[in-house]
Amino acid sequence: MRIKKFRGETLPDAVTKMKAEFGDDAIILQTKIVKKGRFLGLFGKKQYEVLGAVDPNAQPGRKQVLTTSSHNQKPAAVQDQDLGVADSSSAIQLLYQLLSSQDLSHALAVRIVKTVLQQVPKQDWNETELLKKKLRTEISSLIQVDTPWEFTGVQKVVAFIGPTGVGKTTTIAKLAANYHLIARKKVGLITLDTYRIAAVEHLKKYADIMNVPLTAVYSSSGLASALNAYADMDLILIDTYGCSHHNRERMSELNMAFNDLSVEKYLVISATTKSNDLMAIIDAFKELEIDNLIITKLDETQSFGILVEAPDYARVPIAFITNGQSVPDDIEIAENDQLTSMVLGG
């Protein structure tokens, strides 16, 4: 087995380079985003890296399955009755299996396949490339992304909410570093995560390194005065305590803290979250009136269905994605083409 990394300005570029050297029988073992220098003074200019493999002893013409999924088992076939058709071609099954391999829920995968079939005459349901083209368009339409932050004299205040361990504090540090040190904006930090002393110290270390102010708020009524003290800041980033979607008391406290305040709420979710848990998390945090999503830890999975499922279910766009622990590098402004390519593997 030969294994090699290939890089390109887009994911399809990297895949093309892999196929040019390894041939059509090559498989993708892993995809990731890497940085190359700086771009427009903010965030890194991204490249796509594909870890490809090929078996030199494979029988000619016997193609291997091209997938970015970490699962070895073949996804289950979709049933004809699920699709509402009399029979489903191998091309239709391929579409469903592609979506299933990315850990999309069965309901959403079926819905997407149905939508694609509605756009294609039945006599063309065996046309794999046509179905894939329509699939890409449908996936792209479901992946909603937010526009990059703009500063036009109006202060921007963003709170980061979500379960424990999804990377809220590290994400705040990345954004603070990029907007303060690189974009030269006046940034202030506030933390509500005072239940854990270590959490305050963690953010304080970043604040000290970047030379930005940090205020710890110990009661729900204290957030307003902390915001008033930062009246001269361009950007205020608010860290919050991790909150289980089962903990109604903590959720209510968090909701009370933002009561009557002009604060955007960004729900931070790990890309490793299972579909059922994802929906439960979104349902719980919806009462806080979510404005945007941030999907973290994309480097810890090879299944990217959450990039479709999360904005579709939450009905809010993705603002940022993260793909590592490095501050300030491993963060990207969400871009539709990039996320669509990650889901479809090129």
C-alpha cells in the first residue's frame, strides 16, 4: 500500500493531484485544512490536504471506494418505501450511502435524496454523474454560512454558548488574537465561567499574552455592568460555562444573564457530536435564541455531515469552523464551497 499527502488550493485540486499520481483506484484516507501564510491580514490562507492511498497489487479496473468516512462498514441501503419510489437504482443507493457515510441522520439523507430525484426525470435516475451534480447543488443550498464580521462603528458583542468540552474558550482566544493582534480591533473579554477557577485562569493567560482586558462576572446581573465598562471596545467576546442540554437550571441561569441585553449568541458544537445528540443540544439551546453556529474539532473526524445537519436543523448559519488547537491559526470563516466539498469529498 502506497500512502502520500497531496495539497491543493481546493479539495478537488488535491484529489486531482492524488488521482494523477495514484490513478482512479486511489482512496482517500483523510482530508484536512492546512494554513499557508496570511490572507488579507486575517486568518490564514487555507490549503486542502488529502492523505491518499493506493494498492499497487490491486487488480486493474477494480475500483476502490472513495470516501472520507472513518467507518469501515458499508452504510445500509435505503429502502424503496423510504424514498416513495417503486424501485431505487444503484445510482440512488450510491447517493444515500454517500450521505450516510458522512453521518447524516437517516431522515435528512432520505429527504435530500428525494429532493434530488424530484429534479431529475425518472429515466435518468441511473445517471450517477447527473445525480451527483444535483446532490452537490442541494447540499450547497442546505449549508448556510454567515457573512464575515464587519466593523462599521457599531460595537459587536458575541457570547459563546454550548456543551462542556466543545472548545468555546480556545475559539474565543483564536478570534481575539486574529481581530486584536492582526486586524487591530479593540477587543475585550468577559467570562461567565466562574464555576471553575481553572477556566478563568485559562482565558486569563490568553488575555495577558494578547494584552486585552478580561472581566470575570460572578452573577447573572453583573454582565450588564461589565458590558458598560467596555463601551470603547470594537468587539466583546463572552465565554460561558459549559452547559449540558439536560441541565435545565444552568440553562435558565444562562438565559437570565442575557435577558434584555443586546448580545449575539453563537452555539459552539463539536464536529464529533452524534446526530441524535446534535438535535437534542440544538433543541435545548434554542431558548437562548441562537444567532449563529461554530463547528469545532473538524480535525478529529472524517465525517462532515454535521456541516449540513446543524444549520438545517437549527435554522441558523455557520459563522466559523475550527480544525485544531493552535491559537490563532486553526480557525476559518465558514465558506459554502469549502464546506460542501468537505461533505462530498471533493
